[in-house]
Amino acid sequence: MVQHGLRQLENDGVEIGLDHLTLEDARLAADVPRSSSHSAWSISDRWAPQETYQRAVIERWFSVRQDRLFADASTEAIQRYLRSSDGDLSSKAIMRVAVQAAVDEASSEDEDGQRNAFLSTDMALRHALASQPEARRDGEVLGWARAGERINQDRRIANNYKPLGEFLGLRPRPEFGDDAYRYLAVGIASIVEGVSLRHVLFPENGLADNLILDEGPDQGPATLACICIEALTERFFEPDPDHPDSASDGD
């Protein structure tokens, strides 16, 4: 029944509230008798079976999504670029490859022609939670979202941002220290979530084709998100002069 709820969120999106996640729909989809389904979810003195079921779906949603957005796409894109490129190997060029792969992944279509519904639904759910008046917010579900985001940040810093910075010959600027990685993670997430919300509102535009800026013949076109993330990186990091492979052009 929880799996049915997850499919609903992924395929149909979310609303302000969770009224469309019903115990009855899940019972029918899972072919569970009505009496059994209600007794299975009558495990809380605090919530009715329907709400207990909805909370279980949302908790599972935040647990399964932590590593599904972007990390693999960016890593694979950098590997392909390094294996095939005879051209620019500056920090900026490699960073652009990683960022563009992330944006492309967010706007990709599956075999059924559906854009990344998982991303869109997750962003919509986060905005729905955050946009509720404080007195009406579901503090427990919001807590799951915050915990999942912190875990996701820690993993990205350890698995992506620090190794990439070392590879590119970048170090945190002295005024930020190790906090530079956290600021970068929060900044990138904010940019991606903002662009993703545009996709939720205007899916016909797509993300990869949206707000393309032409930087000239030497660098080619780049999305606005890509340029903003480059600017964040330059704000919080600087070339490491002690790095043996640091880029000679200072990028």
C-alpha cells in the first residue's frame, strides 16, 4: 500500500495537503480487504488510520529520495568529458560539465515521455510544506524533510564537492574555511530548487532549454543556473597555489 502511495506521488504530483493519498485507493491497488487494511493502520492513538498511512508514505518518500537527484549524472558526465575531451580542462570547464549534466537530468524524459516527475513532486511537496502558515505546518513531516536534506548535504559534500574541489585545485577562501562547502551545498540546492519550481509551474519550457545565455564563441551557451553556480563557486573558493595540478589560467 505504501508503494502505491509512492507511485501516486511520483506519477500524479502532490497537492497542498495529502487528501489524494487515500487508504481506500491503496487498499484497492494492493488488493487488501477493507477490514485488514484498516486494522493494519490502526497502530496510533494519535492519528486515524488514513493519516497514519499518509505519514508512512511521506516518511518513505523522504528516505528513498536522498541520493536520487543529480549526483550520478554529474559524476558520469565529468568522467565522459575527461575521457573524450582534448580541449579545455580548466576548473570552470569541468564545473560547467557537472552543472549542465545536473540540469539536463532534471529535464530529461523517460521512455513514456514523462519529465522527471520525481524531482517535480519532491519540490512541490517541499514548497507545500514550507508555504503553510506556521500554525498549520506538520512539524513532524517538516522534520523528516529537514533531516533528509541535512543527510543529503553531508553526502554531497563528502562525495562530490570536496573531491571535485581537490581535483580542480580549489580551496575554501580563508574567510569561510570549511563552511564554504556547506554554503556551496545550500546555494546549489537553492538554485536547483528554484529552477525546479519553474519546471513545476511551466513544464512546457523544460529546464535544459530554459533561460539559455550565450557567453560567446569561446565558451558557448550555458543555462542561467549553470552561470549562477559558477559564481557561487568563485565566491567561496579560490585556486590552491600548492596544488600540483592547479589550472595555470587561474580558473
